Amino acid sequence: MSTHAVPVEKYHGTGNDFLVVDASAQSVGDRAAFARAHCDRETGVDGAAFGADGTEGDAADRDGDAGRRGADGVLFLSIEERFDPTRVVMTLVQPDGSTATMCGNGARVVARWAHDRTGDREFMIDTQAGTRRASVTADATAATIEMGEPTFDPRRVPVARDEPLVDEPVAGLTVTAVNTGVPHAVAFVDGGRDDPDGIDAVDLDAVAPPVRHADVFPEGANVNLAAVVDDGSGGRPAVLDQRTFERGVEGETRSCGTGAVAVVAAARRLGLIEGEAAVSRPPGGDLEIAVPDAGHATLTGPVAHEFSGALPVDPR
């Protein structure tokens, strides 16, 4: 293992946790190896070594499960303050070493990280899926990211067919395919988190991989389970419970921002909810979503700093 260490920060958005490296100041030659080593949930970075216990103050998520070993990815970021608003170039390397084109909760972490360095509250974030506008609240405890326009276009999801894949069986689940920066398959189930036979009773690690690797998804797909708890017909935002098996993580995450937008977009497409505003409830905390009939969707939710430290550049 190399003795050369790179400074890192760890943040999370509703339990979706990321290591952050200032790419403009630090060089990591093999980013994939760095992510595979330090994101591993069994042997990766341990926040306890840097004084984080994941249960208090800024670090805690809804279930007090922040501060876990490893991470859901590494964000390599560069701030360009000559622009107004300040621009941040974002590259997300996932635990399997692959690069994701977009990550909603990751982008919200980017906004908080950039705020902590500049004091600004509005940013433009350059992702591989396009440039997205982001903002943080006055107390910096929450961030909003512009998510682009969800699409069911089979060429842009993509799916290996000429028609949109909407509410059709794929490898054991009935799914709708939508791209919210990355491809998602959304399956609706009966019963929310309060139902003992509902969404949490499903063995996601068993049912998701066949869909994630199905031939109809040439680039693979993130797989979401969702349950409508409140359809929004009473004038309040709809409420949906959500679980996501993430491509690149190859397992369930505490939260997925692009997945939350995908769930709401699919629910609107299928007529399961009313209105453009909804609350999605992944295990790590609530996310506020807006999916208008036209234009950019938005994602809003809490974001928190866990710890600062330094990690070996070459983990071998």
C-alpha cells in the first residue's frame, strides 16, 4: 500500500454516502482502484478512524445509519470560481470502478461540498449527463438539484426495442423503463413500509439482478421497487416508498436520487399519482421531487458532512 495519502471528505444525502476528492488539488492515478478499495462495505474506509460515529448531529440519517464502512462512490470534483454562478466539474466513480453519468444525491453532495469551500449557495454542476443547476439552503442542511427531463424514449433510456417499455414484465418484475440521467427500471408493488407484506418484504437482492442485467437493457439498469402510500388526490404531494438496487454498486443503497425521480416519473406516466410534486421515501430519508409535464425535474433533500481524513492513493 502506498504511503502517499490524499485528503478526503465524506458526505451523505439521505444515507447515500460518498467520499469526495478535490481533483483540482489532488491527483489519483487509478481512480477505479481507489474507489474499489475505499468504497468496499467490508474493508473500505472506516469513519470511526477519523472520529465519526454516524449517530449524532450533521452525520446522522433517518435511521442513524450514516457512518457505515465504505461508501456508495467517490466524487472527484473541481471548482471553477471564474464562472457566475460557480461551476463544479463532477465525476462519480462507483464501487465497482465504473463511472456514472449522473447521480442525484451525489450532485446534492457536490453542492454542499462546494458551499463549504466558497460560501456560495448556487452552483452549476457539470456532469456527464449535462450541466445541472443546484442550490443549498441558508443553513446548508439541504440541497436542490435540477435533474433534467425524465425520458421514456427507448433510444435514450436505452432499451433494445423500438417502443417505450411501460408496465411490462421483465425477468420476473413488471417494470417501466425511464432515464433520469441514468437508466432505471421501476416496479410498483402493493403495500408500503408500514405493511409487513409490503415493499420491505421483497428480497431485492434476489429479484433485482435479473432485471438489472436483462437483455432489454443494453447498458444495464438500476432497479427500483416503489409503493404508492398516498396518491396525492387530497391536495397534498403524493407519497411513495422506494427501494433501489444500484448499477455499479451492485446492491441496495440507502437512497438513490435519480431513482426517486424515476419512481415519481413512472408513477405519473402510469396515472398512479396526481400532481407534479411528490415525496419519495427511500430507507435513508425523505426526498422532495417535482416532475412537471414539461421541463426539468428537481430533487430536494437533506445533505450532511460525516468526516474529513486522508486515504492512500494506491491502496494495493
